[in-house]
Amino acid sequence: MAADGPGHGKRNGRNQWVVPGLLLSVSIVSYLLLYTLRETIKLQTSLPVLDRIWSDVTTTVLLAGIVLATWERSSRKDMERFVRRLSQEQREISEKMLESVLERGSVRAMLAEKITEPVFLSIQRQIIDVPVVNRDYRLSLKIHRLAADPDFVSIKIFERYRLCNTSPESRVLDLHCMSDFNYEDRFPGHGRLTEVRLQPNRLRDRLRLDGVGSIDDKTLDETLLAEYAERLGSALEYHIPTPRVDPGDEIMIMVRRTKIQRANDVNFWRVLQATENVELDIEHDEELEVKAFQSAPWRAFSKQDHSDRTQAIWTMNHAILPHQGFDISWRVKSATPDEADAA
């Protein structure tokens, strides 16, 4: 097959000159015949008009032949360039498609070697096929002991993150929130979801006069949130539909709520969607000692950026998968280990 290539190219090279050469030859022969005919007629007549007509006709025929030959050759070259470019683009597309198929196949093959099929199917269902992801998640906690009962703390919680549509189609996303009724009998009204704000990406830069947010933000207070609430034991669960989000677009979510816990306690924070980039900011009373990301693997992945007597900030650039999370603990500094265990 390799020997046929050059010979085939030479034949094409000869063929591309046949038509232009033929046209030029016909033009020259036509010009000579017309010239001979004109000279013959000039011997028989002396009319200048007839001589001028013959001159124009012969010149026109010659020029037409030259133009046609040149145009045909130029058109052929343009067509050849177009065909070569089209072939190159088709070859590149085919190579990219093949690389994509091989990449997906190699990833599946690698996973098949590392994990069992039931585990892979679970990962696909809970992570790969889920059409949303949380990005730049910021969790802010303000933990303060209750003046009426120092054995308990009041926690004000503020969450802010970008809920992103990673699917190829526009869709309404599901916003999931919870609030609990722990110690509601002793501290009624302290466990509440107080506000949810949904801020579409396209409106984020249009601020109200007070600089708080977009004029079209959708803010749900406790009265509006009640229609999305469902009682589950000692907690309320909320499923709030967002406005329709385009593929690759996002919506800013801000959530405020309060709860009561003991002064020596731990809270395991769990995410429901894959979450990328986490910042944890805790303000607390000076007599409280606060820790976070103490369990593996988050201890190695997280970094404490700030720590003083009343505030601590951690960041983590790794992703947290659905139903995973990190721990947050606090205790009164003056308490002994036995008193902390008893609490």
C-alpha cells in the first residue's frame, strides 16, 4: 500500500493540468484562425470598421481563453485546499471522540479493579448522576452560653454557598434544609429556621439601594417557609424548589437558623450534595474551647487560618462527598474531663 501512494499523487498532478492546457490551446488556435481570416478579408476589402471588429473579436477570444484557464486552475486549488482542511477537521474530531471513549473506558476499567460493582453503582447513583454541586461553602457559627442556664449554648448559624446545575439541561433544583427541636421543652422557640434567600446568578450584581442584594432576590421568612416544612420526629425538614437554573449556571443560597446545644458538646456536620471548598468561621465566648476537623481524613485536608480567644477559622479545598461531613466540638475551658463526660 505504501508504494501506491506516490504514483497516485503523480497521476493527479498530471490530470490537474489537462483542462487548463486544453482551454489555452483552443484559445490560441482560435486566435490564429481568426487572425488568418482577418488578413484574408483585408486583402479583399479596405473597410476600417471591419478590421477593427475582427481585432476586437480575436483579442476577446484570446483573453477569454487565458481567463478561463487561470480561473479553472485557481478553483481547483481552492477546492483541494477546502477538501484537505475538511479532512483534517474530521480526523481531529474522530481522534477526540476516540480519546473520550477510551478515557471513559479506562476510568471504568480502573474503578472495576479497585472497587466492586455494587459500590461503583452506588457511587454513580449518589455522586456521578446527581445534577448539582455546592461550591464555596461558608459556614458561620456564633456560639454563646445562655445567661439563664450556662450549661447550654445558643448557636446562630449562617450558611452561604453556590448551588450549581452541572447537568446538560435547565432544571429546578431542590434546596434541602433542617431545623431541630432539641431542648424545645426547656427553651421554646430557640430551634428555628428563620430565613432562606435565593439569589440567581444573573441578578447578583444588581444591588438594592441598601446594598443588601438583588432587587429580585427571593427571600423566605418563617411564615413562607412553613409551607415547605415536614415534621420528622424531633426535626423539621424543608424541601424548597429553586427558580429554574440553566446548564452550568448557579444560584446563591443563604440560610439562617438557630439551635440550642449543651455547653460541652459535638456536632457532626453532614452535606447532602458534593461540596467543593469549605470555610468554617466560629465566633465563641472566651471561656469556650472550640475544635473542628478532628477526624480522618479531614484533619489532614483542612487548615486553620486563624485562631484567637474568641474566633477560629478553618478552610478546606478538598471536596466533601454526599452524606460525609466534619466534626465541630466545643467545651468550657474550666471544666474537668470528668465533668465534660458527665455533661
